[in-house]
Amino acid sequence: MRGPKARTAANVVLASAGLAVAYVIITTPPLRRLALRATELWLGASLPIYLVREARQAWLESGRTALT
């Protein structure tokens, strides 16, 4: 199998595996708590860093050189 058909088959396999994992996580309370906690940690760490980087980039692009 080559080309678009192979890509479609791979996408179907990955999507079905993802749905199966999601079902297991949602229906198993300890896994659900673990997934929620991991999401909280990820958002708590990466979101502020992203916002700081974007603010710094905007500041640099504005052409200002010092905080006033």
C-alpha cells in the first residue's frame, strides 16, 4: 500500500488507538485523576512561560529599548 491510502490507513489506526486510550482513561478513576493532574501541571508550567515569551517578543518588535 502506498500514497494516500497508506496515510489514511495509518490515520485510522492512530485515531482508533487514541479513542481506546481515551476511553480507558475516562472510565478508570485513578487514571482520570492522573490525567487531570498532569494537564494542570502542564498548563501551570507551559502557559506562563508562553505568555512571557510572547510579551517579550511583542516588546522587542515594538522598537522600545527601555522600560518607562
